[in-house]
Amino acid sequence: MAADAFKKPAVDMPKQTPEERVSNFFEVAKGYTVEMAVEEAERCLQCKNPQCRKGCPVGIDIPAFIKLIKEGRYVEAAWKIKETNALPAICGRVCPQENQCQKFCVLGIRGDGISIGRLERFAADYERDHGIEVPELPTDTGRRVAVVGAGPAGLTVAAELRKKGHGVEVFEALHVSGGVLMYGIPEFRLPKAIVQAEVQYIEKLGVQIHLDSMVGKLHTVRELFDGGFEAVFIGSGAGLPNFLHLPGENMSGVYSANEFLIRTNLMKAYRFPEYDTPINIGKSVAVIGGGNVAMDSARCALRLGAEKVYIIYRRGMNELPARHEEVENAEEEGVIFTLLNNPTRFIGDGKGNVRAVELVRMELGEPDASGRRRPEAVPGSEWRLPVDTVVVAIGQSPNPIIQQTTEGLEVTRHGTIITDETTAATQLEGVYAGGDVATGAATVISAMGAGKTAAASIHGYLNKAK
């Protein structure tokens, strides 16, 4: 039977065809049916020493929940996941499983590893469709914790501490919970109703969420302590866009990816004029960058009506930092990859509107500090690409407001908060931080892993402080 498992390929997940999906914002991947999920679960070897768990930042008992799916106990599979992960429907959709849990699956040595993310999504979706139950919570401890930011790190901390019996209040600067899950990831990859369902589960645990509450403006961290909170977790993310600082970058039609995706996702520009947030992108769009945010921006631009969308990246296809799945989807949808090119300036029409991007061709030289080959400009190879819109997707940094209003909080030169990697503790007693505000822009699951670490540390701190 084990030999057969190595030979049997993974069960494909049905999805919209490229021709269908480029004209809508509905979810591309349709999810497993019950029959598909069981068939995939049956491939699992149920290893006595499961290697897959090594790659899970939040410590899910992967073989256990897959076994429950195999046995037809789908809701129980979701409960098993939720023992350590409060956001399974989200993780099943956007986490890079191929570089984490699935990377260590034994079946992947000679064939396809188990589709752990797809099975996680299936279990979470099945439970949501059949009624989510809240676990029995321990007696209230009377201790209060403030969480800054309702993104993946903050929501994870809140859920974990509430399950320990502590009172938790979350302060979110935006008018809706979810952070980057709401404003950064497009509807076709992560439906917003899914995010809000996960948030509602956390609220059902007893977590109180305050919206439109920017810590650093409405309250300082010190004022949270003065108000009776005994510990504070800062998970405010990385919402400040990085720019290229090139001539012409301030022209009309040049967006940061943050603005472009916020207008598209959070403010629902794709449903204009029902929502009063127009984006006039024209016929030709250039997206600068090669990560997941660049792929999201490019794919949104196609759906918003662009005829040609270019990904401009200074390295080659093998060096793209985006998930292979997202690159593949973008290629299928018609995104044009203009690789080994780098922008040098933006050219306007004399009236303040961008009309072209000047590019210089690149070649790969010796490896740099990251281990990747350093891109080097080819002298005299400049050329112009006519465009109506440019989206700069080269990363984000933390908003500095909390760092600037919290005396004694140490930060790096990049504005990230310095923490102990093993505890998530800052230099200030009772103050913890994690996710993008501590590491810079990274993955959803890494932020959740930091949230798990911080929650355990805060729980220990509160117990010692009795």
C-alpha cells in the first residue's frame, strides 16, 4: 500500500479556466469536493515520525486531521486544526505550503507530496458550511491583554490568549478587521467573506475588537498599560510602501502596490460604480517587482480591464520570489513577464501623466549576500515601454507611528521593532511584537507563527506576574 501511495499523483483542485477568471474577481480555485478530499487523504502514509509537522509554523497535528478526513469526520478535522490554528480557511488558501509542511512530506521524495493546504481548506470550509462551534473556554483569569492590529499575527495572539482564559482586546486602525488579509490579498485568491468568518470565530471566543482605533494616535502603548492592560502585543504589520526614488515616480498613474490593492480590494474598485472608488488604469500596465504582491497587482489589473500587463523584474524566472502557483496563474491569464529588466525613470506626457517607463536590460553576475546572483545593468541597453499605469510592488515597511510614540522601544534602521526571536519580547517589560512589524513584510503563516510564540510568552509572563 505504501508503494502505491508513492505512485499515485495528488488530486488536482478544480479551478476557473483562464478565459473565465480574467473577467471576474471570483475565487480562482474552487476547492475539493468531499470525494476529492477523501481520495487525497487516503494517500497519507500516517508516518510514525511525521516530517510534515516540522514545516508548520503553528504546529498543526497534520497526520491527525488528515486521518479524520479519511474517516469522514470532516468537522472534527477542522476542530483538530483549530487546536493550534485559528485561521485554517485562510492558511489553506494563501500559505506557501510547498515551502513549509508539504516540503517535508515523505511522499514528495519520489512523487507528489500530500496536498496539506488543500485539505486544510476543505476541512475549514466544510465546518463553516455546517455550523462553527466554539470550544469550551477555561475560567476567566481576570488578566487583560491589549493587541495592536487585527492582522494574522494579532488575531492569532488574541485567539491563543483567549483560549487560556485571559481577557483580550484588539485595537485595529482600519474600519474592518483582517489587516493585509483584507487590503492586500485579492478577492480571487482570498474571498473577504472567508476572512470575516474567521474573525467572527475569534470574536465568538470572547475577543473584543475595536475598529478605527489607531494606537499611537488614539492611545499610546503607555496609555494602554495605564488603562489596566497588563501586557501589550504589537502586530501592526508593514503597511508603508517602499518606492524606487526614480525620476517621474510622482506622476499621475504611478501607484504603490499598497494604494492599488487597497483601492481594489478594501475599497472594492472592481465593483465601481456600485462602490465609489474608480481606478482608471488604461490599456497598458507595468508592475515593478517579482513577489506575490506583484502577481496580485498584475492579475488585478487584468481584471480591471487592462489589455496588456507587464511584470518588470530585474532577475530571471528562476529567481522570482513569488509562489510558483501564483506565477503559473499569472502566465495562464496572459501577464507578460519582462524579466532581466530594471526601471531607470518614468516618462510623462508633459501634463503630469505617466506614459512610458524607461528600462535598462540586466544580466546576472556573482551571488550577493542573499545567495542569489546579483543583477547588473548592461551599459547602453536602455529602452522604453509605453504604459498608462505603473504599480510599484517592491515591498513594504512598518508604519513608524507606534515606534515614534513609545519611549524606549528599540527599532532597526528599517523601522522594524527589535524582539527576542525565541520569545517575541521587546526591551520594554510586558511589551511583545511579531509579524511584519518585527520582520518586515513576510508571509501570513510566518506572522501567525510569531503570534503563537508571543502568546505563549505573554501567558508565561502573566502567570509570573501574579
